[in-house]
Amino acid sequence: MLKLTFFTKFSYGVGQISQGVKDTAFQSFVVFYFSQVLGMPAIMAGFAALIALLVDAITDPLMGDVSDNWHSKWGRRHPFMIAAVIPFPLSLFMLFSPPAGLDQQGLFLWLVCWSIIVRVMLTLFNVPHNALGAELSKDYQERTKIVSYRTFLGYVGGISLSVIALNTFFKVTEQNPYGMLNAQGYSQLGLLAAVIAFVAMVFCILGTKNTIAHLPKAPKDQKKVDFKRSFRAFAEALKLRPFRLIFIVQVLTMVAGGAGATFMLYIGSYFFALSPAEISLLTLTIVVGLVPATIIAPVLSKKIDKMPSLVLCLLVATVFSFSPIILRLLTVLPENGSPMIMPILFSTYVVGYSFFIAAGIIIGSMLADVADLHATTTRKRQEGIFFAANSFAQKATFGLGTLIAGIGLDVIAFPKQVDVSQVSAEALFDLGMIAGPVPMLIYLISAYIATKYDLNKTKHTEICIQLNEQKN
């Protein structure tokens, strides 16, 4: 039996840093860079993200099924994680290094091609990595702790990238008076993201190598690659009501989160007139929120079970995260430049992120439980399929979320390549409307859908008993 040490769980969690830096790079910087700095219409960036997401709809379930059925001396998951170590960081760097002189069509093609490559290479690592987490333990509560490590370290990686970039590459100087409009800084951002991702992936692979011998093996009578089987397995998984509900909840929350993250630099730079350093300080609210989140998720799950915990976390997070924008639209919040702005934003964001992150931890734990339910009927361990859905939902943040944000920015005709002093009050009000109430409504809908999930601890105990009987 596999004994999980702190180092094993930590090494596993470090692998999520690759997802964290990619999410930060895509959600916070890509649209702003290609639109505000390079001048491409925001809606074109949104459609580029949608095209890449459609590719994910094929590669994610395929990768989940292939890793479920792969047999090698390195097990089912690690061979693919190893294969992504070089191409993923390289493609991340290339995304932020378009050749000078490209017109709008050239920029669009560059963004589409490298977005697809980045996401496919992340699929190669992330789907097996997430599935590996479900295999490390069968314990109902321990799984929540494992996901906590993964979530915590993923956010640490992404926030580290953001903080370093905002305070170094986009720092306001005499040569660069409009910090976020510094084009050269984005290439440096891409390089830093690539280095962080490379180190994290290697550390994770080496640190979890000792678990391979203890993990479930692939069936020997199955083909390693079978396209029909891959999508048939995913379709069968969707027939499970608990999985279907959690998949919908996760897609909705990730889409809303993606739209919100895309708006982050717009809201910070224009709506609240913050400097890059102040925006950087606000990104630290995620790090501050990580600590209570890793406590909130397991404690709530143990006290009131996972579904009520998820609903509560989504509601609290939504109210706090969007309150500054709503209050500004209602002219209740102090004016920009007031010494109260930063304390209000910091405190509300800390609470919001704490509960949003806790919700994500609980969802990851739920998916592992659903994989057990699925195994009672199929008699096969197919964690890869379920965490392929998890990977797809996470990528929907930059796909549908960015498309919604891009359409919104173009609908309100938000000005490009301008300083905050050149943006009208009407444009700022419109920005607040699409960045506040719209994502907020999506979160509330997802919380309602989550109330329909009914796989609780009692049912999971019965599932575990059934799985043990099947083994014997």
C-alpha cells in the first residue's frame, strides 16, 4: 500500500504550477497584450481562444482515455508528463514573442496557432497529472487534502509570475510611463513563465516517480490508442448525473472566472485607476486567500459534506469578489485616488478568493469520488476521463471566458492603446457593467446547479465497499 508523505504530496502539487503560470499568462495578459498593446480587436482574441478550446474538446478526452490505457515501466501517467516537459515551456515563450510588423491577420494566426500548441502540450501533462492525484488515495477526506496541495501550489506559481512581471517588466519609469503598454515586457513575461513551468514539471515527475509501482495498472488487453473508445468512454461518463452536474458547474465557474481574469487589467488600470504596482499588490490577495482556502475546503467538507460546502463557497465568494465593482456602479464606493480604495479592494478580494479557491478544491475532490462511482459499473479505473473533463473546464476560462470578455469590450467600444486619462466616464461605467453583473450572474447560476449534486459521504462509503467486493 502507498504511504503518502508530505514530500510526495508536495511534489505532486508542484506540477500544478505549470497550469498556474499558463492560466495567469493567458487570462491576465494575452488579451491585454494583443489588444491594448498590439492593437488587435479584442473580439479577435476571443475567437482565437474559442478555436483553441474546440481543439481541446478533442484532445482532452483523447488524452484522458489514452493515459487510462497506457502500460509501460513508467506507469500510465508519467510517460505523457515527461513528453510535455520541453514543448510546453517552449510554446508558452513563443506565444508572447510574435515577429515585429505583423498585421491584424498575422497577429490573429500567431495567437491561434501558438494558443493551440500551448494548450495541447498542457493537456499532455495536465490530464495525466490530475488523474494521478485521484489515484494517490481512496480516502474521502484525504483526497480533498491532496487537491488542496495541487490548488495551493498552482496559484502560487501563477501569482509569482504575475507579481514579478508587474513589478519588473511593466514597472513605470521615465522611458515607460504607461507600464502595461511596454511591449518588450511581454516577451520577458513569456520567458519567465516558460522557466517556471519547466522547473515545476521536472520537480513533479522526479518527486512522484516512487509512486508508480503502487498505482493502478492499465488493462493489458486494451489498445493504447483508440479514438472511438476515447469519446465513447467520455459519453458514458456524462451519463452519470453527479458527473454531469459537476462538469456543468465547473465549466460555468471557469468561464465566469476567465472573463473576470481577462477584465482584471482593464478594471485595475482603468476602472480603479491603479498603477501596475498596486495591481501587483492586489494579485497577492490570491496568495493570502490560499491559506484559509486550504483550511476552509477540508473543514467544511467534513462538517457539512461536499455539496453544501461547494454551494456556500460559491455564494460567499461571489458576493465579496464583485462588491467593489457593484458599489462603484452605485456610486457608493470612494472615488479613485482615495486612501480607502486599496484596503477595500484588498480585503474583499481576499475573502472572495479564499472561497473561490476552496470551491475549486472541493470540485476536484468530487471528481475523484465520481470516478469511484463509475468504476462500480465499468470495473475499470478511468480517472483520466474524468480529469480530462476537469482540464477542459479549466481551459474554458480562456476559451469561452475570453470570448465573452472580448465581445463585451468591442460592444462597448472600449478605447485601445490609451492612458486612463483618455477614457470617458461613460466607457468606464460600461466596463464596470460587463465586468461585474455578467460574471456574477454566471456564478449564481452555477451555485444553484451545484445544489442538485447528491453523491455524499454515506453513498461514497457504500461505493468503496462495493469496489472492495469486486476486487475479492
